[in-house]
Amino acid sequence: MEPFEDFAHTGPDTLAGQFIRRFWQPVMVSEDLEPMRPQRIQVLGQYFTAYRGEDGRPHLVQDACPHRQTQLYLGWVEDDCIRCFYHGWKFDGEGTCVEQPAENESFKDKVRIEGYPVRDYLGFVFAFLGEGEAPVFPLFPEVDETTDTVTYNCHPVPCNYFQRVENDLDEVHLHFVHRVSTDEIGLSQLPEIDVAERDYGILRKGRRADDGNNVTRTAHIMMPNVLFTVTPASAADPDWNLHIAWRVPIDDETMASFILAVRKGGGEGLVRRPPTDPDPNDITEEVLAGRLRVQDLDPGYRGLFNVQDNVALAGQGRIVDRSLDRLGASDKGVILLRQLWEREMKAIHEGHPIKDWRRPKTSFLDIQSREMELVKS
Ligand code: FES
Ligand SMILES: [Fe+2]
């Protein structure tokens, strides 16, 4: 396999890892990062120290102290700096060493750590983990400007992130994987798939022949790993649902889905969605061990959608061997996704610039309505 064909591995030295690191990524839930209580987090196979200073601003710096490698999260937060637990070296959020209690004054100017740009947004801490200057932070006016309820949550998924991203391009799976739930909302018919490259990534359309509700679903895959969907209204679910999901690698065999959902009505602002009980990952494990069948799960179980996807995706293996795939016409989306990633990774490999991926200036909701009009006419 050429290095630019390997989408699965995302450490700092890999091409896929370098591609993802060119974009801001959510790395944790904001409220889980309490002031003065640093945490060790793992993203893209790399560990980091996350902390919130006395003023409430989040910071993200490297994992290990450059003195003798003690993990920095064990230390103390002082103002907006972190002090190492072992010998008290102190660093600010940009990575400057501001104090070395037992050293000569001049030594600290020779020592730095990695500090990453971070910001809180819509319930998550976002970070730019790449090299050089951070790109413009991608805002979502579709969510910022809503007066409806916005829920957010983050949950781990037991497989490589790229399997999850590919699934976002795969509308046919709804008909099988989610058949219990989709029958009711009119998505049970097999769709005809249409995909196209756009400035932001991929526009995906699934048209259904009947003229009931949910005839066509449109989704936008924002490069490299964000799904933006608006589920059209249906008889069972009259208020549209806006859904944004970031598929972020934790390591190469586990990923986290960071999910935002806007639902018309409610007006409760930004609310954290409580964890599902029982945990969908526990149920997934039982299914994959052959002790439970998805088909026997309670259709009213709130984690059913997650379990259904998890089982299909982790059932491919933690990291799927794509060389064994036999792709067909309904895999158009997956094929285009792989082509675009390969093109971009090859550019990085050869030292060329990648495409300037950017979200549309207008709202995705306008694009959505336009696409729906085109379908109707
Ligand atoms: S290991 Fe951090 S100050 Fe010594
Ligand atoms: Fe699914």
C-alpha cells in the first residue's frame, strides 16, 4: 500500500494524521474540563495535557514535561500556566517556560513545550493540532443563530474513525442497519445515491422513488471528518433535525463522535445530552461476542441507533482491510471519499498544497432548501 492510501493511521508522522491536523477538531466536552483540574487526553493517537486556567480559558499543551518526562497533567494550574509536579517547571498555554525554580535564570529561555490554539465552542473544546498558523475557526451560524434547543454529546465508538466517516457516505445502510427505526419515518426504501465534490467536501443525496415524506435526504460531508445533515420532516417527526457530527480518532482503533443536534422548538439553548443507559458500547460488545442479537434489542432503547452502527462498523474489524472490499454502484460516496482523501494525502506526501477546503458563505440550510427544490422540480 502506498502511504497516501493509508487512511486508518493518524499518528503525527502519518499522511492521514497530517491531513486531519490541518483542520480544527473537537477534543473534549467543555464542561468536563473544570478550572484548575488538568487532564490527560488522547486525540489522533497522541496524548496531550488539557487544562483550564483561573480565568476559565482552556489550554492544551504537550503531554510530558521536557525536563524528565513526568506527565504535566499531574501538576498544578497557576493563573493560566501549568506547573510540573516533579520539579516545578512552569509553562504558559503557548508553551513558553516561565519558571524553573531550581535552575539558573537563563536556562528557561532555552526550553519550550508545544502549546496548541484552543477555544470553547458549542459545548466542545476545539484545538488546532497542526503545524504553523491555525486556519480560520469554522463557525456554524446554523447553530449559533438558532433559538431552538441544541444538544451536544460525545461518545466513543469502538473502531477506526475512517470506518465511521465512510458510513456517513453510505445511505444504503439505513435500510438494513436501522430498519427497525427507519420504517416508521419513511426511510425504508432503498435510495438512489448521488454524490459530488463541493468546496467544503462532498454533497450526498439519496433519492427515494415514493412520494411520501423523506423522499430525499441530503448530507454534507465537510472535509475531513464532519457530517452535516438535515433530516426532512416526516409524519412521525414533524420538526426537522439538524445534526452535526465530528468523527475524531482517539487512537487508531477507537474514535469519538462529537455530536450537535438542533431540534425545532424547545428553546432551551445549549444542553448536554445525558449518557445513554445501558451504554451502547457495552451492548455492542455483547453483540459482537455472540451473546446478544441486535434484532432482539428493544426498539424503544435510546442507544439503538448507536448500537446498530457500532455493530456494523466494529463488525468489520477494528481497522478494516480495504484491499478486500468489492465496491459497487451504491458505494459511490465511499469511492469519492477515498479518492479525495488519497488526492489530498498524495499532495501532502509530495509537498504540494492541498485544496483550500472551506464551508459555504451561505447557510447549509439554504443549500439544503435549494437542493430540495431541485429535486421537486
Ligand atoms: S520532570 Fe517536570 S520539572 Fe522535572
Ligand atoms: Fe447509521
